[in-house]
Amino acid sequence: MRSLFPIIAALLSLASVTHAQLVGPMERFNGMLGTWQVEGTWSWGATLEATAVHTAGLNGHFMEIKTTVSDNGGPEYVRYTSTVYHDAAESTYRTFSRQHTGGAADAPWTPDVRDGRDVWTSGFDTDGASIREELSLTEDDTMLWVVEMKRGDGPWLEALHAEWKRVEPMKNDAVTKPIDPSLFDASGPDVRSFTKTREIEAPAQRVYDAWATGDGFLKAMGREGTPTAALVDQAIGGRFEWLWDGEIGSNGCQTLCYIPGRLICFTWNAPPGQATRERRTWVAVQIEELGDGRTNVTLSHAGFGEGDDWDETYDYFDQAWDQVLDAMKTNLEGE
């Protein structure tokens, strides 16, 4: 059997590139990516509830942050949008923040390491006061946030001491768009297709998650040729994107339908170099619990057109999906 990496790496290739993780000097922020929430009370008695979504932007070279806030239990509003970047000339990191009031600030983020974890300190001036804040990853899903203030030559006083908690993606985090029927060549009851099955000694939910969630897919492909990211939305028209090394992936493929724990269907595309690359087919993955910790997986790939070009695509995937299913079986049974 040939190595899994070249087959799947080619299978996942598309023209457009989307980075789901940070690269280069920004890699040290990857632990901050995701959705975070915090509740706290300022030293003057005002309460704060906030949600911050950290994402990788522009080929993974910037971290984008959108912070939504509720003050004293009031309505939510976007208080900041920020960009964290590496300043190569100064060999440091900076954050450029745009405020809901129309103001903007560019300030350094100074890194440090304590007990093996990154700590970030930033400072800026606003409304006649100096602000100093510190963020530290105390656990994988917890960030300690300390804000201090001072006016003039006065002392630094703690204004806020709270913890950001990583949360599961919100329902509205799904990125959806209409499914374009013009991308499909095949239709009707006699479309070309093939079906493959595997019995896997693993719980049905774990097997379903391997297809229907990004984290589950990464775990299931956790050996040779591991993808670095996967964006899968359980939402009609949502993303079904497997990214390889953060660069090569099924960008643009979409979720067609799903039944939680039992079925997920998605659009798919040919690898680069094939004439059908810009067209779409579709894949249905059915999950059946057999009992005794065993699960049956049935993968059907349909929608291939006619002619030599489509014959090449059909033959390619007839082999490639065997590689995917075998890798998932090995890794899921090894957990």
C-alpha cells in the first residue's frame, strides 16, 4: 500500500487557500484561537460580560479578535475589533485595536514565559488614565486576565481580575452560504456512484464525530499525514473543509445535510491537475451502531459525470477513500 500522505494530500487540494492556524512567529498564539467568554466586576462596581472570538487571518500571519460586551447586564455590542501581529523590524508583537467609539490604538504585546506558559503584557493610555493588562494561559481552556490602571503619577491599582474560559463554538459561529447547483454535472436517478463500508471497533458517536466535527476528524487522522486543521459546520451550507498543513484543503466544500450521530452529507471536489477540479460531486457517510462498541460506516460517493475526465476522477476516489477509511479505522480503534 502506498503512503497515505501523498494520496490524501492531493485529495484535499484546492486552488484557494484558507489558514485555520497561525504560522511563523505567530504560532505561539495558536493556543488562544477559539471562542472565549468572561464575567467579571470592575473595581468601581460595574459588571462585565464579554465574548471574544480569536481567529487566524490572512494566511495565518495575523490573529483577528472580535470582542462583544455587555455592561451591567445591558445589551450586547461590539466594543473592539483587534489585530495582533508580529513586528519584524522591532522583533516584538503588537495589537492594533479599533474601538466602538471611533478611536484606535496600537500597542506592544510583550511576551514572557512563566512556568512553561506564555504571558502577555500590553499597555496604553486612554481617557487620561494609563492601562496595563496581562493575559496568561493558566490551563488549555483558561486565560487569566488582570487589568491595572493609574492616573498621572499615582500608583497602579488593580481594576479587574477575571478568567476567560474557552467555550464550544456558538451556533451562529457556523459559516454558511447558499449551495450553488450549477457546480454539479450529474443529476437524476442513475448518477455514477460507488459505496464503501468499514466496521470499526469504536463507539458510534466517536466515529460520527470523526466526520462531523473538525476536532474529531483531526484525532481520527492522527498518524501519518495529519491535517493541521478541519472546519466542519453542522449547518446546511456550512463549511466542510479539511486543511492540510494549514494551506492545502477542501476549501469551498459544504455540508449538504446531517442527522446528528447517524449521517452527514457534503460536497466534494477533484484534486488539482484533473479537468474536473472546479466541479462538485457529493458524499454521504452513514453511521450505524452495531453494539458491543462496534460501528459500521457506509460511505457513498456520487455525482460523477461522463467521459474520460470523469473516469479519472472516479478511479482516483475509488482508491483515495479506501485510504481515508483505513486510516480512520486504525486510529479510532487505537484510542
